[in-house]
Amino acid sequence: MLTAGNYDFVLFNSKVSRNGDNLTVTRANAATALIGRTTQEIKEGQGKNYVSFNMKHVGAKVNIRLTGDMPCTDVKATLTSINSTDVPGSSVYNAATDTWNTGSGEAASAATTYATSVEEYINYTYITTSNEAIPFVASTDVSKLKLTFTSGNIYKQNMASAELTFSPKTTLKLEKNGAYILNINLMYNFLYLMSNGDVGSFFETTYGGGTKTPVGIVVSQSKHFAIALNNANGGNRYIWDPHTFYNKSNNRAYEIPNEIHNPKEAFNDMDGYKYTWEGAGSANGGTIKANEQTRYPAFYYAAHYNPGVSLTSTLIGKRWYLPAVGEWVAVFTSLMFGDPSQLTVYYNEYPCYTRALNNAFKKVGGELPDGSWLSTEFNVTYNGVGYSNAAVISFRTDRTSFGSTTKYDDRYIRPFIKY
């Protein structure tokens, strides 16, 4: 029988072990261990006294979220401690002093699995969260944890064996009764062409804390060409050629008889530089369209693109040009992760991940082009009348559209460069 007075009461469930005043919670029980503490006055002559407890989890649970610019699939990973000493294996509560202490360090390891990512429309990303909530004792330092992928695919790459150690911007120690989602941004490592001809990651650019000025995004390292960060001539729209009907301009034009929209050979056209800068790329064998501001404004403004900074070192003398369809197919495949085997009909739109490339542009002050001229030319026959079209490319969310239009329409101009 308690005499009258104020008392501290402590209640705990079976997932907590007691040794005198010390209550111990192991990591294995961190998700289900409950302790409640309250202070209550006991009065004489009141009969039975009832004590209410607000029971709380004394551990924390952690889920892992994966965020990317395209879905990741078949992902499995293991969440572990970076060593066997820095992540506590238990925590001890002293009921007499109302204080907590962490136990000795123990190695931690837990398997995590993930469903296929789903689209998150607010931020236009794809996310998936681990099916498992991993328990830890309070005061665990997140920077002492790492995640190692054992399977999965994203950006056409196998994720197995990739690992990372968590590095929050500020110290993050898990608190009692806490539920956490640790987000991992799985972003593709786009390569940028710098003004001095170097190729490097975002973190080497002035936008990412480096010292180099980017002028383009590398499309192919083996073929040495890149796409400019912005449209030519201040983003103004121009015509391809002022002539309205059939007028062949390039040394090669792809035939579209009676509007049979299947000149799929154009997908292999990689001659944008030739059409722009070589006389042999013109139908008459001599015109350099890069120099023809009035006759071929799309070519002229592509060739005279100003990236806003001088090109130095190995880029001195390198030229910008109006790309051909095949060069944009390389962008579709390598930078937007589209499937080239699906490119069976030219006049069509094809699934890809445009937002990945758009984010790569935005990070360095650029933008994804839309409704842009290409240098590839088509000869179209319709109701017995022949006329000449030029290729255009356009985008919508996770789609790329290859098409063409009459040359006197106006479109944006996005140059490429060979380096």
C-alpha cells in the first residue's frame, strides 16, 4: 500500500528487459518495445487509484525511399552499419534518474525490397519506398549507415553492388518513437562539355561547385558530339528555307511517296555537320548553308550559336551545326533512355524519359528544346504534287515525337557541336 504523496510510475511491455532500475531495449525489439512514464499524486482515503500511461515506442523505424528520373525495377538492397562499433545494439533507460544511455556498438544488417517505382506528379519524379521498416535504437547516427544494392535496374544500368553511405546535410540521430524515411536520389551522371573542351560531371561545373563552365551535354563520348544548353539566337524561331514547294537543299533527301509515313532510314542520318558546313552536303554540291543567313536561317543560326562564353583550348575552331535525325536518336537512346528498337515508323512518338534530360539542362541553366528544326530533309508526294519538308523533333512528358513540316514554318534551333 502506497502512502499519500507524489510518485513516478514507469510501465513497460515484454519487449523490455529489467535489471534493477535499468530497462534495456535491444535493436531486435526496438520496433515493438514500449515504455510509459508518468507522475501522479496518491491520496489517502481515495480507495483504488488509477494510473494512466502514454506508452511510446522507445526505438525508431527507418524506411528507405528511392527517387529517380525514371522508374527503377527489381530492386533489392541491404541496409548495414559501416562497421561493428558505431551503431548501438541496445539502449538502456534508468528509471530512477529518467535518463537514457546507448549500449555498446554492434553490426547491423537488414534486407530491403522495393516495388517498381511509381510516378510522383508534383515533382515529376519516380519513387519507391522499402517494404520493410527497419528498427534501430534511439541515438543511432544515420551517417553510420550504408545501403548496398544487390539487384535492380535504372537508367539501363545494373544497380547490383552499388553502395552509398548516408550523409545528411546536418547530423541526424534517430529519436525515440520516431519514424523516418531516408531518401536517396538516384540521378543519372550526365556528362557536360566544358568551354575548354574538357568533359566532366555536374560537380565539376560552376553550378555544382566546380570551376568549369559548361556549354553542352555530351551525347556520345566515342563519336565526340554534344548538344548545346540553349536555343540559338536568343531562343527565337526561324524558318528552315523560304521556298514553299519542292526544292531539294541537301545532297540527300528521304522519300515519302503518297504520304506513306515510313522513311525509317532517316533514323540513321548522322550528317548534320555535313549538311551545315560542307558544300558536299548541299544538293548543288557547293553551298555552305552555315553561311546563308537569308536562304538557310536555321543552319546559319545553328552555326553561329553563342554559348555565352568563349570556347578555348581544344574547342578553338570547333563548329556548331544543325543536327540530323540520327543524332537526335542518339540523344533519345543515351540521354532519355528510350528503346531504339521501337523506332520502326518515322512519323510517331516514342516512350522515353524526357524529364531526366530536362533536369540535366536545368541544373546548369539550360532547358530541354521543343519543336526544333533538324537538318534532315524529306521529299513528300501528296496527290501527285511534290514538295519538300524538313525534320522536326518535339517532346511531351516521357515521349519524343519525330516528324516533319514545311520548311517555311518557324521552329526553334538547338545546335550540336563536334569536339
